[in-house]
Amino acid sequence: MKGEDADLVVFNAEIHILNEGNKIVEAMAIKDGRIIEFGPDRQILNKYAYKSSIDARGKEIYPGFIDSHGHLLSYAELLLSADLVGSSSQKDMIERVVNYQDVNNKKIVIGRGWDQSLWDDSSFPDNQLLNESFKDTPVCLYRIDGHSALINDAFINLLGEFQVPDGGEVLTRTDGHYSGLFIDAALMLLDPFIPKFPDAAIKEKLKEIQSELFSYGVTGVHEAGVDFEELELLDQMATTNELSLNIYAMLSPTQANLDFAKEKGIYRNKNLLVRSFKAYVDGALGSSGALLKESYHDHPNYTGLSLTSVEALSSLRDYCLSVNYQLNCHGIGDSAVARILNMCKVAYRKKPDHRFRVEHAQLVSPNDFELFNKYAVFPSVQPTHATTDQRWAASKIGQERLKGAYANKSLLNQFGMIALGTDFPVEYTNPFYTIHSAVNRRTPKNYPEKGFLSDEALTMEETLRGMTIWGAFASFQEEELGSLEKGKQATFVVLDRPINHTSSFMPNYSWLTCIEGRIVHSLE
């Protein structure tokens, strides 16, 4: 007679525990959403009386993948806007907006996702063509990175007289008229006129996104920047079980959010955990807003934009330490990264295990790498950015500075861990793109043939840890998530096919995704 009870037994599997020894076992027993034992099939099947079982058919099982930098709410808004992702030209972009408006008839039209680097003319667009199609209806079209937007003259007329805020830029034509391109902090001028989508519509899209993530085996997302209203929406959906995805929320440093952190402290509601703030120190390299120590290669005497001053960053650091919150800073250019690292010197002195993070760290000066180790700063990167940006990165920063760019291996060697994500919807949610980019430094179409800056490639094991246990550690959840050890959540993915160890990309999916022992996705 079997002596112990379990809710679920998973057997006939290749279970990658991802503990320190990287142990692989055949079976595991689960009770109350947690792993109570793992071992050989015979041991687990004979020991436990179980209510249900999963025959994994010899498939690989890993801890649920964690996307350490994503934007659920931005993705939901993109899905509700005119979809400009992958548009092949400015003409194609505008045609998409026209088709969207024909169906939706909006008073103010919003589109998202254009990327001029994909066009034959890769210079920033102006709004002349847009004005021809939309003379009277205001239109705002956000670039894929969310750091710039193209608006038509009808939208400019809504603004009236304005002053460009520090950290922002509004481009003009040679005739002195506005081109319609607003960059970084200048986007704040547009915000009052951007219509809000109804909560019900956002919720439906969030549930669609959750299903998409589950289909890839992604069970957790570090949501990189939410305002107070967005936090309330996520909190409601956690309460009603509409979202079962593990969400680690980084709060935008608004007054409402600062007050929330002071009043609530570390906040958990089921699968929602809040204990960090997100600060933007600079813009994006593709929008020429990343803050560089020296001029852009293609823009002499211009070094980018500063979005958070040294003083403001230091003040936010001290606040985070006072409420026991993490501070995660968007830093893409080498000057921005250096500013964040130097800010962390005080954080390390006051609290060595602060786990403050640099999000992106796309360009790091050679002399600054050691500061990740010296001040215990956690690197959080998105491997697909390297393979996407390789088309134009050298044109922005020159060949010499590429030596410190997209340096995933160098960052890992300094800190000993690295958190990996996608930055969706800037990139796709697909974690297998992340694996291919991190290990092979190539796009899904296997370009470039020899890999982009291939010395900075991660091993397969390092990549998988960056998507699981190190992502959990980067969010103070290593005791709950990230490996399939006894006592931890039974949150895992059964892969449809083995993870690809070859140099060519092969698509993959989740055959079965479980959160706390509950199936949330199945191919059958």
C-alpha cells in the first residue's frame, strides 16, 4: 500500500531541477502546489497515492521561464492600437493607420510599433505624408521602443504653445517647422491628449497575452514600470484570478506609487509581488536618446538625453532603501550606466544585498564593468536586442565602442548572475528567440552567420539559469521560484521538443505549462 498522498505526480520525464548540481530526474510528486519529492519513476510512483498524474512521454521539463523585463500593459495597448510592427516603409505604416481608422473611426488615432531601421530610408520620418492622409484628425504613432512618436499637424495644434522639457527633444525641419517627431521626455507633452482604453478592453488583452506567454512556457514576468492606476488593475485581476501569471511589478516613481510603497511596504496579492521601483535614466539607442559619454557616431556633438538627474536618482535610491524596495534603472548608454553604477555605491554601503538592477546595459565603458561586481549591481539584459540592433548599432556608436556593447558574458562574469528578458512588445515574447540570441548571437533567420559579437555569447546552461533561477533571484523570489527543488512552487514547463542545442534556430513551444501544480496551458 502506498504510504503518502500527493495531488499530482509527473513521471516518464527528463526533469531539469536547475539546482546547483543541475540534477536531472524522472519524476516528481506535488502537493498543495509545491514539490514534495523528486526522483526515479519507480520511487515516486510506488511511494505516493496521487489524485492525478502526468505522463510526460520522455519530454524535457524545466522551471517555468521568467521574462525579467516585459511590458504587459504596453503590449495590451499595442494590441488595441493601429499595429505598425514590421511596417516596411513610411507609406506602409500610414496605410495601416488608414485601414485601422476605417474600421475604428477614432477621434484621436493611436498607432504603435514602427521602426525606421527596417525601411529603405532608415532616417527618422517626418509627418508630411501623415498630414496628407490625416488633415483634421489628430494622429500619434509611437516607435517600437516607446521612446519617440510621430504626430501630425492636427495633433500638434492640440498642444498649443509648448516648451520642450529637459530630457526631451522635438525635431524641426530645415524650414523651422516641427517635423512631428517627439523624443523621450517630450512625449509628456502628448500624454494629456492620448485617450485611455477602457479597463475592460485592457483586461481582455492582458488575458490574451497571458495565454500567449503560457504557450511558450513563460510563467512569470517582471513588469517594467506601472503607474498607480495600472497597479490597481493588476491587483484586481490577481484578486479575481483572471491573471495567474507570476507578476513582479516595478513601480514608476509617481507620488501615488511612492505613497503606496510607504504605506504597504512589500506587497503581495497571490501571484502579484510589488517591491521595486523603475527609473528611466536615459532613452533608447534606436531613437538616439541613449546617454553616451562621447558623441554619437552619426550625430557629432550630440550625446543623447538625460531623463533622471544624479540628484533625483540618489533621492530615489534613498527612498527605496528606506522602504526596503529594489531600484531598477533603465540604462542603455555608457554614461547612463555609469551614473547608475556610481549611485549604487551608497546603496551597497548601506545594504550589500540591495539587488539594484541595471535594465538593458546595452553599452558599458570598459572601465565600468568591474563596478557591477564592486557594488553588487544586478545586470538585467535582453539578448534579442543584440541580434535586432546589429543591423545599425555600429552606425550609432562606431566600431570601437562595440567592444562594450551587448556584453552579456562580460556582465555575467562580473556579477556571477544575469537576468534575461525580452522587453516585449519591443521584441517578441518568444523565449526561444532569447535562447537562440543568447547562445548563438543570431536572429531566428540565423543572421549573421558567425554571430554578432559572438565572444559575448552565453552557454545554454547560463541562458536557462538567466531565464529561471537567476530571474527569481533578481526579484527576491529564489526561495519560491526558478528551480524545481523540494518545497518550491510546482511551476514548470513541459517542452514540446528538446531545447535546440544546434546553431540553427528551431521553433519550440510548451506542451504543458503548470503554475503551482495547476495546468494553465496544454497542447492536447
